[in-house]
Amino acid sequence: MSGKVRFRLDTLFDWRMKFLAILILLSGLVVVSINYIISALLFLISVSILTGFSALEIDFEKKTYRRYSWLLGWKYGNSINFNAVDNIFINQSVDRSKYYSLSNRSTIFKNKVFNGWLKFSNEKKLHLFTRKNKNELEDNLKPIAKILKITILDHTSEN
């Protein structure tokens, strides 16, 4: 394979932040008649939250990969060298979240999650996705595996 390939992975912000960005955008529309500068600043903040994403770029000619964050046209991330791409694999883990109530009592929630990883020949691994549903994760990984012409290995107990 030659050239560069890019894969969009996930958004940078969750749905709560996107909801807040929509409220900021609406605030900016209200403020536009009062102050153009504040309105433009609020618009810029909301657009950056709504459009920011993380992506993976693999350059086969230079033998480098870069996981970067895209924010308002700027790409933030460092390039790392590799020899070859081996495979994609899926493993399973438990996500633990601890929540506190107003009375300072805690509750621990445990969720089974599935992780998709890209493995390089020099034992370097790059995390691609985490999903609660294994089929959804496989649907996200199949286009990447097809373009890179590699296999997806399943290291979970649910085969």
C-alpha cells in the first residue's frame, strides 16, 4: 500500500457538550444585535465544539502514523514511526465509574466494554474505538480493515 490514508475516529466532545454548544450558538444569535465581537466569539466556540473530531492518518511512504485531534482546521498530534501494520484486534474490559450522591454516598457502576486496537509489527498498539456493543465496534472497524487489507482478530470470550 502506498500514500496516505485517513480515518475519522470519534468526536472530541460528548452529547452534553454538544448540547451546551447549541445553547452557546443560540446565545450568540441573541447577542449579535448588541455586540458583534462577543457574538463572533460565541459562534467560534460553539462551532469548534460541534465540529471537532479525532482521526488517524497513516503514511505508508514515510512509515509513520499520527493520531490527531482536528479543531477549526488545525491538526494536533505527533507522528510515530512503524514498520508494518499487522492486524486489528478486539478485546473486552470493564469500565468502572464511581458516582457520589448529595449525602456523599458512593455507587460504583460496572459496564462491559469492547475496545478496538490497531497493532503494528513492532508491538506498538494504537487504540481506535471503545463501544458498549461488540457488533457496533465491528461495524466501525471493518472499513479500516478493508482499506488496510488486514484481518480483525477477536480476543473476547464472546466469539
